[in-house]
Amino acid sequence: MNDITTDELKQRMDAGEKLNLFDVRELHEYEEFNIGATLIPLGELPGRLSELENLKNEEVIVHCRSGARSGNAKMFLLDNGFTNVRNVLGGMLDWRSKF
């Protein structure tokens, strides 16, 4: 599945779409600025995989500050049986520069 741009994500959020959106940054980054995603820091993802088990065949969108950590999260989820994982390109840096 292709990754997702901040523009597409914003449009879908503004339309009120229910999204499986996860922020893989650290707590202090999330507290400073967030877009309402569920926080699961990348380092905690392996231990919290069971929380996401029911989403294996649904679209899952992951984001971080720049797209690097969420890229790693995407690969980890795909390696663990998730079928539709999308990374937010440019992350929150891109989001904040636009919105």
C-alpha cells in the first residue's frame, strides 16, 4: 500500500473519517503537539502489538516527526502480518509547515 501525504490525511480527518491513526513519537513530543492519534512510541510497539491485533486487515496509518520512525513502524507491522499500513510522508514537520 502506498504511503499517505499530510494533505490526504488532513482531508480525510476534516471529512470526519474514522481512521486507525497512530503516533510513534515519544510522549514529550506528543504532549508538545499532536493531531489526535493514539500514542504508541516506537520502542513500545513490539510489546503493545496485541492492542492492534484486530486491525491486521484494516488500514493503519502511522506517523512521527519526519516519517523515519513511522517508516520503521510500518515495516515492523507489515512483518507482523498487517496488510495495509501507510506512513505519513514528512510527518509532523510537514503537517506543521502546512496547517
